[in-house]
Amino acid sequence: MQAPSQKKAKFTSFRLICATTGCLVLAICMGVSGCKDKKAASAATEQVVAVAPTPAPAAVPEPVKLAPPQPSSEAKNAHVKISTRFGDMIVKLYDDTPGHRDNFLMLTEKEFYNGLLFHRCIKGFMVQGGDPDSKGAAPGQNLGVGGPGYTIPAEINATRFHKKGALAAARQGDQVNPSKASSGSQFYIVQGQVLNDMQLSQYQSYIGQKRPGFAFTEDQKAVYKTIGGTPMLDMDYTVFGEVIEGLNIIDSINAQPTAYGDRPLKDVIMNIQRIK
């Protein structure tokens, strides 16, 4: 898989995520998994390109296979609690992304997420989890390719953006997934960085190359300049919720030392339950 090939503006540096074929990742960061070379990460600020992909992953167990959920009126105004050893995050799910909302609730009610890891955690960027293969995974085990056996159609909405605390769906890259369909289970929560007007102008121009007429609203700019986020992902991934309590938990997770592949050296296990 490969990231978009053009990014003329200079952006805030960020680390790269696994580019293994079939790996469920953020396509904007399709570099070598766990890249420790800061020069390579810095080069990514000049243009969004994928470096040489990692070898194909070793065989993994047959994925859990579930059926996508049916729409439900009972899912409106839903909130979930994501519990970790650092504390809890309360997440509001958006009603204008009903496919993702209903799917997340279905998996939560089936206790699908309980015991899984935040297996990829990149400081200043995001924390990612939801791979069923991560449950009880041995240290060094290749993670990031698991799922429930289906994808969710994209529900990308310009009003839903990657501010700090945004809950969004991971997916395969555009080369194999031009419709931007989301992983059936893997998600990420944004940490991001605070940006300035110049940076936001550059990101807006970058996104506008793919989405003519795109522009951040004044409210979105204000959020990015105060709370922060990862605007380079806007209009490329489905944002379907946000953390409304416990933003500091993201910071605590990303303060942990990580091994190759950006997996925390000490596992960060999640448990998720619906609370509203």
C-alpha cells in the first residue's frame, strides 16, 4: 500500500505507521512499522510518500467473522467507556455516522474489544487498537492485520475532523481501497499537536488538492490551534466519535516507551462498555 504521493507544503513531523500489504493502518502514515529513523520521519514532512514496505506479515490465525450490524434507532446518542490501566475515557459516538456507530456498539455489546491492546501508539499522533489478534499477543508479535471479517462503508464528513480525542476508523490504503472503506474493528484516537495558522493553511491546500473547495471552518481552526489534532487525516478517514472525558488518558498511553512497531513495552489493555 502507498500513501498519497504529493504533499508540497511542509507539515509538522510525525512518525510512520506500518505499510505492510493488507495491514490496517492510517494511509497518511504508511512508512515502515515502528520506524526509529528520525531523519526518515522528518523527510515525511516534505511529502507524503511511503518508504519501502515491510515484508508481508507471517500467517495469522483465521479472523473472527461476524456479520455487519443492522441499523438501530436505539443506538442514537450513545456513549461508551474505554477503560485502561491509566483510567477511563468517555466517548460520544456520532449519529451522523450511523454505520460506524452501530458497528462499534455491536462489537462492544459482544465484548469483542475486551482484552485487546492499544497495539500502535505514536506520541504526538494517535493510539490505535481493535485488532482481535492482539488479545494475549506475545511480545514482538506482528499486529495490525486482524479484524471481524468485513469492512464498513466510509462515512467521511467535513464537519467531523481529527481534533485531539477524535475517534476514527483505521483502513487499508487508497491503492487497494479507493472507496476508503473502514476496518470492521480497528480504530484510533487522536492525540495530535497544536498547530498555527500557517500550518493549517498548508494542510488546507494539501487536502484541497484531493477535495477541491475544501476549507477548514473558523471553529475547526480554533480547535486545532488550542486543543490540537492531526488535520492531515481530514477527509481521508471516517471520524465517528470523540472523547468527551479523559483526554489525559491518551497522553498517558503515549508517554509509555515503545518497542519496534510502536507497541508499548508494557501492554495497554482495553475494555469497552456502553454506558448510555
